[in-house]
Amino acid sequence: MADDRFHVYDTTLRDGAQQEGLNLSVADKLAVARHLDALGVGFIEGGWPGANPKDTEFFRRAQTELDLKHAQLAAFGATRRAGVKAADDPLVAALRDSGAPVVTLVAKSHDRHVELALRTTLEENLAMIRDTVSHLRAEGQRVFLDAEHFFDGYKSNPAYALEVLRTAAEAGASVIALCDTNGGMLPDELADVVHNAVQTSARIGIHCHDDTGCAVANTLAAVRAGATHVQGCANGYGERSGNANLFTVVANLQLKRGFDLVPPEALRDMTRIAHAITEVTNVTPNSHAPYVGASAFAHKAGLHASAIKVDPNLYQHIDPAEVGNDMRMLVSDMAGRASVELKGRELGYDLSGDQSRELVDRVKDLESRGHTFEAADASFELLLRDTLHGERRRHFTVESWRVIVERRPTGEVVSEATVKVHAKGERIVATGEGNGPVNALDRAVRLALEKLYPELATVELIDFKVRILEGTHGTDAVTRVLVTSSDPKGDWSTVGVDENIIEASWQALEQAVTFGLLRAGYEI
């Protein structure tokens, strides 16, 4: 298990799951827990057993279905109710019976919350903390305490907030995490409060929300002030603006501050783990997330590219490989020769000659007319091949295409596309139906070509984006279409631009099929 001198504590399955639109099944929670354990976190907070059936079921199944190598499970719950002994409180019993070696109790540390939300006295709140912590400790469980609304409570009544810490520590709590529950703190003022809390001799942790955009900065400030336990959520999940992003916190502490938190090989797997968790949660990954985002090490400006060509570290704060990410060169109208040469090298082409200048000119011309190559690598590679080798070999040519959209008497709307193509000396006519004109075109062209190129049967259209480039022209505006396709080896994106949205879509689809043939081994 993890070194006990410093804790990395994940609360994705409980606090992170409160994010709007995020709904985890028990199977999802088990899958996320495995990913977090692979990262090497010390503690995984599984939820609140007894408070809802899903979390109770999670802890039951976790005992037989989770084989954790690094982490310990923590069960979350509240201190006993006012006027009831901890041993007699059914919610405390659920924590005791959860099978989790660690229990994290939430307790009020803000005097107004005690009196208005709990509707009890300040003295009874301290008794609730003392009784619950000591009871669970006597039952053999390790106890952490989340001091809810601690920073707001400290502003209201610092003596009482600090007394909550002392009471919990004296009763046997291993760690008291100071919670910026409303997420309103800034790093300098937070650090001062943490420093004062450390003077109570309690072991201090930190739990920050991101309502000011400072959750990670506040967490790092707390560590500098003496906290030895950090809490956060995968990908910054959480209600409102989210929680401190645990991936960013771990990477900053390990790579910038020299903390030994997770195994180096696990840190090098962080990007994969972050993206794997987004697949489970079905939350679109933030491409601009620090360290693990797809754009975290993406370079677009020509000035950057010129420097990176000399030394990648001139415009990167770490080697992306340290967190399992990659540097990417984006080709756009801002590109210079260095950008194009580096992008070509990334794709396996030597563009150090005069052809790079020709390619730069073609990119800038096409982008001025609405194309975008930073989001369409496949289109760029086809353009690159045309520039290097002249007119590329065509495995098929299009005679014509037609799309009909029909609204039937039943109210059903059906799109039908017919394409006429020439391939391998044959003229082929194929018709496909779809749930829209682009889907119908995609099916028709692949039906036409699959007999001659059976590899296309594995190609799928997985995403379709439309952007109006000149909105002042109304329905006559220039339209850009981005199409993402996939096969068993991965995915790729292509772009089309035209005043007619179907023509723009066709351009992107034709390139997508062409690139699919290239990936299948057909030289173009």
C-alpha cells in the first residue's frame, strides 16, 4: 500500500459523482476504482454506504470484485445524530459494516452550520465528533475527518473551528481534511489558515472545490503550509465548478515539487488513465486539461514550431512522455515552414526541402477559404502526399451522387443517397438509406466499394460537425464540415468546405474513405 507519510486521496466516486450529468452505476464505480488503483493513489472513497442502495451495493461487491494493489477503500459518512449514541446510529452502523478499512466522517466546523443546519449546540457537535470517531476506532477502523466549511467557519469563529480539529484528533482521527466546501478561497489566505491549523498538532489534509478556479493552486498552497493529505477527483469532476483535479495535483507535486506519490510507471500512464475514466463516465474529455489533455502539448504558432525544432523544451514545461502524453504540431494558417516540417516528421515524411514552402502556401490558401487542418490530420496528410508526389493515385472516381430527403405520411423522415463510382474498371451504382443525408451518403459510397475493397466494411463514421463560417450570408453561407471515421486501429478526421452543406460533407466523406484505404495498405 501507499506510503503513509503523504496521502493521495481520491473522491471521484462520491464527491465527483455529484457533477451535473454524471451518473455512475455500481459497475462503473468498480471500473473507475480499478483505474485509480492503477494510478497508485493511496485511498479511494467509494461512497456513502447506508445512505443509498447503490453505494451499499458497491461496498458489498468491492469485497470480492476489487483486487486493489495500491489503494485502500474509504467509506464516507456523517457523525452520529444529535442525542443518539454512535453505537446505536444506523448510519454509523452502515459505515462499521461496510468492510472498508478506512472511514471518512464529515463533520460541521462552521458554528452557524451547527446551529442552523444541524440544529444543535456547539458542545453537542463536538460530542458527536468525539463519540463517532472513538467508536469506529474501537471497532478497528481507521478514521479520517472532513471538516466541512472549515475556511468559512474559521472566518466566522476561528476558536471553534480549531477546537473541532483538536477534538477529532484527540478522539483518534488520523487526518482532518480542511474543506473549502463553497470553493471561495484564494491561495494566500488559505495557506495562512492551514498554517494555523497545523499548529493544533492535528495531521492536516486539504479538500478544495474550484469555484474560484483555484482548487489546484489552493491544494498546492495547503501542502506548502503543512498539509500531508490531498483530496481531489479524476479530471476535476464535482458539483458546480468541480473539485481539485487529482491528476494535475499529483503531476505538480511529483514533477515540480519532488514528492514521491505514485510509481513513475503509473505516472507515465496518467494520460491513458484519465481518458479511460472519461470513457466510463461518458463525459467528454477536456482537451485543454493540464498534463493529460490532447492539447496540453499541442503547438500551433510558427514561432513556437521554429523553437521546438531546435529544442522541444523551449516551449514545453515537461517532457510529455512523463505523463504518457505526446507533443503534437497543429498545422493552420499560422504555420511556418518549421510547423509543417515537424508535422511531416510526425507523420513520417521528410519535408526539409523546398516542398515544405509549397505545402505552407497551400495550407494558408485553403485555410483562408475555410479549411482547418489542425482538426483534420487525415486531410493534411492527403494534401501532403499530393504536394510531394503530384496527383495521387485514385482507387475510385465519382461520376455523380444524389441525395433525396423524404418526409413520409407517418411522419418518418428518411434520407436516400445514390452514388455512381468507377473503380477497378467497373462502373458501380449503389443506394443507401440513413438517418440523414450524410449518413445515407456514407452508407452508399461504402456499399459501392466494399466488394472491391472489403476493408471498408470495418470503417465507421463516428462524428460529424458543421460550422457556418460566414453567418452574415444566412443560408447561403460557407459551411465547414468535419467528419471523424474509425476502424479497429483508431480514428481520423477529414474536412470539407462549400456553400452547400451536402457538398462539403461529401468532400470530407470522400477523403475519409480514401484515407481508410491508405490505412488498409492501398497506396495512394
